[in-house]
Amino acid sequence: METEDAYRHMEFEEFQLLKTPWELHKLATQCFFYIQQWIVESPFCSEATALMLFWDNYPFEAIRRSWKTRKGTDENFDIIKTVINNSEKGFYLKTDISYDPAEKIAQAPKIPAVVLQASQGEEPYIYLEETEVHSWFGEHLINQIRRSDSTIELYNIAVLLKHREFDVYQTVIEHKYCDKAIALMVYWLLERYSTLALYAEDWPEIRPILENIVDKLERNEYPEILSYDPVKEVNPIKWEIPDCLFKRIN
């Protein structure tokens, strides 16, 4: 059991032979998801090891998912929930193993604060037909967007978009009548796409659009013409990371 490959292919019977927190901690630094799950469920797991595995599994991304997500749907989330539940019960051993999550926390991708702030404008309304907007494609759709002569017209097109032509969304956010509400709406639509397996290969196209929106919002380039509250519309944060999991264990 001396090689990294041996750790990664450990069987449960072999895992059960490990009886000390230090053995589990060493294993936790070089094993696959299913072994990490065994570790955070083990009565020999230390607080430090559990905390390390918690931050290794991208909890800031998991806060966008429902806490009630069925076990087995997402291995990372299974580990995260196990650590939170067990930590609240005082399950993990206090040992001389230390772990400081500060570096992981600093490096972890987080939801930019600016895309959680509501636009305080007028209540928008829909007057275009969904079937009409969905019948527009390619250059015709781009031209329809470019010809929009008001924020509410641009909103009516943007709110009904359902395309994998990502230059369409770039055209919307660059439009002179694009406001904060439209930019936020497009951001959260594309952010949702980025989490779906169907759109996994499109991330290289989606990411720069999201970054562009964040940059423009931070520069206050969008006026607040229409109203849009991400917290109400998309409920992006489903649960909070407990304060105790941000603290160093000495």
C-alpha cells in the first residue's frame, strides 16, 4: 500500500484496516471520491482531515445546489454534506493534526457579489410572443436584437432567448439599451447553462461572457431601468457554509 496508485484503488476491506487518524489523513491526500467518502464517515477521521476534504470538494460551487439533492447525484456534494452534518454533531476526533483552509478559501471561485445585487428599476412586462422569438435564428436574430430601440424591447427578446449561439448573448449585453436587469438576467441564464452537462463543452464560450458582464457591472456601466432581483428570480444561494468550517484547526 505504498504507492499513490495503490491508495486510489483501495478496497473497502483494506480501508477498514486503517485505525489511526494519521493513516486516514495521509490517505485523504491522494485518493478518489469514494474513498474520501469512507474517510469522512470513519470514526477515526480527525477534524483537520474532514476540513481538508471539505475544502477540496469546492463547497462554494455546491451552495448553488439544493441541500435536498439526492445522495449519489454528486460525489463532491455528498462529501460536503457529510462533513457539515458530522461537524455539527461533534463527530470528528480532535487530534494534533492541523489544517488551515485559508489558501483554499482564497483560491476558490465564488459567486461575484455584484451579480447578487438587485436592479432597482421599473417592473418589466412581456409583449412579444415566445413562439415568435424562438423562430428567430442566426443573423436574423442578431439583427432583431440590434434593431431594438428601447430597453423594454431588448428585455422582451432577452427574456425569451433559448439558444446555444452564444454570440447572441454577447450582442445583448453590448447593446446600448442593455441595462442592469438585462445583464443580470443574461448572467444567470448562462451561469445555469454552465452547470448543465448538456453545455459542458460550451464553457470556453460562456465564461468570457460571464466575465464581461461582471466587469461591466463592477464598473457601473449599466443603468438601472428595469427591476430584477437574482435572489428572488433564481435563488442562487441555497444554503450557507457554517462559520466553523472557515476556521483553522491547529
